Amino acid sequence: MWAIGYVAMMRPGLIAGEMLFAGMFVALIFGGFIAGRLNDSSSRASCARAGATVGVLVATVNLLVVGSLFGKETQSSIWMQLVNWVGGLYAASIIFCAIGGAIASSRTRFTLRFPVTALFAFITAAAIFLLLITGGLVTGLEAGLAVPDWPNSFGHNMLLYPLSEMKGGIYYEHAHRLYGMLVGVSAVTLLVLVLRFERGWLVRTLAIAGLLFVVVQGLMGALRVTGSFTLSQSAVDLAPSAEIGVAHGIFGQMVFALFCLIAALCGSRYKSPATQVAGDTSAGRRMSLLLIVVLFVQLFSGAVYRHFQVPMPDAAATYPKWAMHLHLTGAIIVFVMTVLVGLRAMRFPKSLRPLPQLGHGILMLVGLQFALGIGAFVFVITRKSLAIPMGEVIFTTMHQATGALLLATSLLVCVWWRRLTVLSSSA
């Protein structure tokens, strides 16, 4: 729903906007439908109650953004809006989710194939991926400093900043902050689930580290804007930091990869007594680990290139050439390394899932990443004016997002390589 609403608020036009608005109600029905299919009883009333429960949870999470819908009228009017919006939010969410649950009552029951912790870790990773996309749009549109203060927004409480004032770069920057809160709520919820249902010390430690990483990432996002912990909006008290911006961009992809790893570790496949292949796999293990190191170097050069631009008064910004050359050279190294690791992983039998499937995945991702990188590079070097072409924004954002997927998938390849193979005595 947040992803649909994010696109709708880009003002894509009346017809598209109405379709996207309707899509949020479809999402509610679908959520209730899934709850109904997972419900033990097939009675319509029981499935509708299961859907209604989802509606309550959805409405509660959406309270994070409902305050932005209030106007700037008198205090009494705001309280009336609060009652109307919150009441309407819960009523619509419960009703549409209950309808979805009732529809599911006539269908066969679903059996959850994944532990709840693995499923919610995947959901949290998906939320972080959306956060990376919104962050990429902020950087691509050069809107990172559109809102000068933090945690407030132009002096407003972040949750109550009026939607009517979110225009241009302000919308993209503020929406990115709201998405950060959604990720924070997801990370807290995942930690609670892991502590309740998981017994392994490693996954518990990673879940705790994941929440701490999310907090650190949020603080870096704040310091990137303000330079210090201050509520001031005055330029005299603010010192935006490009260095922290680089760290913020790199760390965000690390957080995404971490939660993908948590999802894998919580899965039943990882916990089961897996079939292991014996043999001299030391070369493959070293190469998969080296690939991650190379990807980090590539991530660093890309982040430096994007954040250390030099604004020009009447032309497009200039970028550090050393970072560009390092990134272009690194792209070739990453491509070769990924192909070598991916082909090695694909040699394993398909029954040794998911290692060969992940090997296939990184091959597809590196091909897409290479193509997107070429497109982004062409748009960046050919721009001469201050106006940012939409093609540049799209290609650079997709390039960044695909890079995050490649890093996370490569980490999973490395982990599964060690989980499903054993070294021979000669290795």
C-alpha cells in the first residue's frame, strides 16, 4: 500500500492516480484473502474475522502517515479531522480485508511453507529495498537537502508535516523519511518474532544487529542533512556532510543484505540436515568471498561519484573523475568475477538448492546491472543543463537498486556455498 501510495503522490495524472488509489483497496482485499486462506477453519465468518484482524494491523501501521493528511485549520478542526481520518482508516481497512477473508472461505486452505520469522524477515528486506529505491530517487533528483532539519520537517513534527506542502524535492525527501520509519517498525517486529520463535544464537544476534543497523542508518541519514544533532533550521547551524551521505548509501545496502541473510537463516531449508557435497571447493569459497569484497569497492566508488558532485551555476554538476574511472574499471572486474562465481555455482546439481539457483540469479543480475550502468553513464555524461532528465533519474535509481540485489544475492551465494559444501582433506 505504501509503494502504491508513493507512486500515486507523484501526481501521475487523474486516471492513473485514481487507478492507483483503487489499487490500495485491492491490496487490502488481497491481504484479507491470504489471511482467509491461511485460516484453519473454512467457515465464512471465521475467515472474515481473520481478514478483519489483518485490517486492524494494517490500519495501525498506517497511523504513521495519517497525520500528514491533516490540513492547517484550527485546533478544533484538526481534532475533528483526526477522528474522521483515523475512524475511516480503521473502518475501510477492516471492511475490505474482511471481504477478502470471506472470499477466501470457499477456497482450499493454504499451508505456510516458511517459518513466520523467515517470512517476516523477507518482508522487512522488501521494505528496506523500497527504502533504497526512494533514497535513490532523492539522490537522483538532487533533493537530499530539500528538508533542512531533522527529526522535524520545517519545524513540524515529522508525522504531522502536511501532505499539501510536500511538493517537488520536499516530497521525495520527506517520503523517504517516512519509509525509514516503516523499516524501523518492521525491524522491531522481526526482532520480537525472532526472540520468540528462534533458538539459534546466530540468528538472534543478527536480528539484534539488524535493528541497531537500522537505527544507525537513520542517524546517518539525519547527520547527512544537519551535520550535528540540532533542531535548528538555520543554515548557520547546519553543516550537510557529503562524507556521511556516502556512508549512508553504502550502509543502506549492507542493511538490506543483512536482512536477506536473516531470512535465509530462519528458513526451514537452512535449518534442515542439508545434503553436502564433498570435494575441493576451497577455490569457489574464496572466489565467492572475494566477489563480496569487490562489490563493496564498487559500491564505494559509485557512492562517491554520486555524492561528491560539484554544483555549477548554469550547467550540470561535475563529478570526481577518479571515482568515475574507478567505478568503470570496477564494473569490468565485477562482471568477470560474478560470471566466474555464478558459473561455478551452477555446476552443482539442482538438488543442492538454492546454490545453483542463486548462481543463475547473480548472472542475470550482473547482466542487467551492466546494461543499466551503461544507460546511467550515458545520461549523466550527456546532460549539459541544470534540468535533470527523467531518464537519468530512472537509470541511476534502477542501477543502484539492482546493485543492492546483486550484493545481497552474492552474500547468499557465499553463505550457501559454505552451508552445502565441505572441504576435502586435500583442500
